Amino acid sequence: MPFKIENITNSKKIPVWLMLLVIFLCYTSMYAVRKSFLAGQYKDLSIGFEIDSKIILVISQVLGYMISKFIGIKIISEMKKNKRAVWLISFISFSLLMLGLFAIAPPKLKVLALFLNGLPLGMIFGLVFSYIEGRKNTELLAAALSATFIFSTGFVKTIGLILMQDFNISEYNMPFATGLIFFPIFLISVYILNKTSSPSISDLESRKQRVPMHKEDRKAFIKHNGLGYFGLVGIYILLTLMRDFRDNFIVEFWAEMGFKGTPEIVTLTEIPIAIIVLLIAATGTLIRKNKIAFNTSMWFTALGALIIIVTTVLFDKNMISPVFWIITSGIGIYLPYILFHCMIFERLVALLHFKGNVGFLFYTADAMGYLVSVAVLFLKEIITFKQSWGVFFTKLNLQTATLMLLLTIVTLWYFNRRFTKQQLYTLKNE
């Protein structure tokens, strides 16, 4: 029988444990294609511009990834269900091929290869999340997806380091080899994911139906909720900034701290963060009332900012070790970051009763987050900044966490006023 996309379209009720597993494996496979190159140092690569070669490579890929987020504002919010598997497989396949080009291309074309590698990958999250949004157990499923943000980024870099150290694979071939290892796992994951059933009637009653969100719908949402929503975007930008620099240059940070010959530290320090953050995020499924869930998430966001500030001050004064600081500050960064993906946007959609889906909210915030991340990356390298990664991370965490705390309190106040007015209007018209 000839292969058709209909053959792998949603059709069966897949056990929750299997859904959790395939979601985790699917997005981990994306990280193998996107993040594995960060395990290399590329000190012999001469690109020019008097900038560290790895910085240029990171900027190039993140630039492509950022553009992908802007494109995704339209594509993901309007995506039809029966097209998802084709796009997922096409995007990952193209990005993997670009890693193959990165391995063999001359220096300046390596920069282009990584730009093209990042170009479709920014839309993978929205495609995967569209399978799980709008369900009563979305937080639980999203926790498995979000686990990859913490665990898998370090895991694929560890795999890359092992391939180079134990199997003598060059740092230029290593990204393609790592992606190739995970590619069959990705294909199996997409196949199973696409067999899952759509949200039930009970899900729809609890979380509202999710439908494609076209241009007019997006404009209407911004018109009615723009002030509060862009407060959330501001918080998300700050989280992306801290998370992205930490993720992109954690190998350099550990080398600076004296852990150069221990690749496992990149993964081991992320495990306690993943366990603590994901246990908290998964319990969101138990909170049935959307307003309580949203407010709880926002207070946890404020708590995350406080954790970052306190632990960073202690590290700066040499009162705690770099290992303890990376773990505790990581909890402060990833707890609110994961809650944005698991609960904040998901519950906001249900609370505001607008026609659409989470995709638009995510991709507008993500696009702006990566835009700022790229801008700071340029400023750090080009203007004046030549400090160590430890000093840079300390200053970045303190400044962004302080601003995040203030913005969280103001945004929480705004939306609670909005919810109260909406409730009074509904009661008045019943």
C-alpha cells in the first residue's frame, strides 16, 4: 500500500506513559540536531572579524532559529493537524543535512550551514506542543516536553564530547554523527505521536477548543489583551536571555571553573534541576481552576527570580561552590521558564476565552526572546565585553532577575484586574 500522510494521522488513544516518552524523545532528537555542535570549541577555525569563531557559529545558528520563531507566529498558529508530521520530518531532515554540510564546508560556509540548520528548528516546539495542548493533562505532558530544555541540552552535548574523546570523531563531524544517532528515534516518535487521539469532550469543556488562529484573530487578541500579554513577553525575554547564554556557553563556564576533562558534569548538574522543576510543573494538572493555576505559576515565577538573585550574590561572594550555584540558579531560571510552557500560556488561553491556540502566544514571545538574545550576544563580543564567563553570568543573572521580579508583580496585578472585570461582565449578562 502506498504511503500517505493519512496513514499516520491521529486515530488511537495512546497510553499516557507512552505519550510522555515519545514527547520527550521527539524533542530530545531535535536538540541532537540543534545543540550538539556546542560541545565543540572550534579554536582552529578561522572566520575573521576578530571575534571568537564559536561565538560567530552560535550567533549564526541562533539568528536562523530566531527568524524561524518569527515565521512560526503565522505558520504554527495557522497549522492544520494533518500537515504536522510532514513538516516535522521535513524540518529535522533538512537541519540534519545542514550539519553534514557543516562537516565538509570551508570555514565561512560553515557559518551559513549553521544558519540554515537553525532556520526550521524554531518551529519544532510548536508542532510538537500542538499534539498535547487543550487537554486536562496538558501540564503533565508538557512537563515531559519541557524536561528536554533542562536535561537533553546537556545530554546531547555529553554525547558529542564522548564521540570526540572516546571515538576520535572530529568536532566538525561530531554534530552530524550525534544527530544521525537520534534520527531513527525521532522518526519512531513522530509516528507514535501522530497516532494519538484528539482532545476529548471533557478536555474541551475544561480548556476550550483550540483552532487555527488567523491574522484577524491575532490582531483582536493583541487589541484586548496586549498590555498584560507583553508584560508576560517581557518576563519570557529575560528568561530566554539567561537560559540561552547558560545553555550555549556552559561548556566554556565549566572549563573556566576547572572541570574541562569531565564531560559528564554538563548532564549531572542538570538532573536535580530537571527533577525539582518538573515535579512542580507536573502538579499543575491537579489544579483544575484556571485562575488559581495561572496565579500560582506567576508567584512561582517571582520565587524563581528571588532564588536567582540570592544564589548569585552568594556565588559572587564565594560563599557557595560553582556546582551548587549552577544547580540552584538553574532552578530559578528553569522553574518559571517551564511554567510558561506548561501552565501560564495554556491557562491564559482558557481564561480569556479567545478563539485560537497557544502557538501564537508562544511564538511571539519566543521570537522576541531570541531577538534580544542575539542582540546581547553581538553587544557582548563587539562593543566592550571581554570578561570571564563566570563574571558575565553573575552580572546577567542579577540584572535580569531583578527586572523579572518587578515585571512579574506588575503583570500579575494587571491580569487579576482583567479577570475580575471579565467575571463581573459575564455575571451581569447572564
